[in-house]
Amino acid sequence: MSFPYLKVIGDTKSRYYKDKYDGAQAIYFDPFAGSGITCSHLGNDTLAVPGSAIAAVLLNYAENQKYKPGVIDKFILADIKENRTKKLYQRLNKLKNELRVPIEIRQPIN
């Protein structure tokens, strides 16, 4: 599976911004991040897949293994529903602790 937008962001960041603006960062902003899981119904079955926020974090981590420094420097993830933000926070912590994805997670703001 290929996600060329990460390479485009990384190339743009290194080519245009790092030289002109010392300390420039690529920021992934998702104000509709949800809970981190998207469910699809296939007949009588329910399939749970990573939502946009979790997928972006995992793909960025995988791409960081190829392109160093990281392609996306910071993720800002939120949702209007507090319960979804809390679930996303729990799932990101699980990625950090169990899969050893090196991310910094801050407590959701109420």
C-alpha cells in the first residue's frame, strides 16, 4: 500500500521550508478525527478499521522508517464530541505503549 502524499509533504518540507524557515514543521490537523476507529457493515459482519487520525499516525511512523527526519512533525487531532476525543486519546496511548510508536500525547482539553 502506498501513500504518496506523505512523500510529497516530506519533499516539500525539505525542499522549500527547511532552508527558508529554520524550524518549519509539517502539521497534520484533523478537527474531525473521531474516535480513531471507523466501522463498516458487510452483511451481518462489522469491520472495524483505523480512522483517518490513527491511519495518519501509523503511516507517518512507517514512512519515518524510510525518510528521516519525520515527514509530519506534529498531529493536532480533535473532535466535537468529548467521548470520541477520549477514545482517540486511549487508542493513541495504546499505540504508544504497546506498539512503541514514538509519539507525544497530551491529555484532551475539555
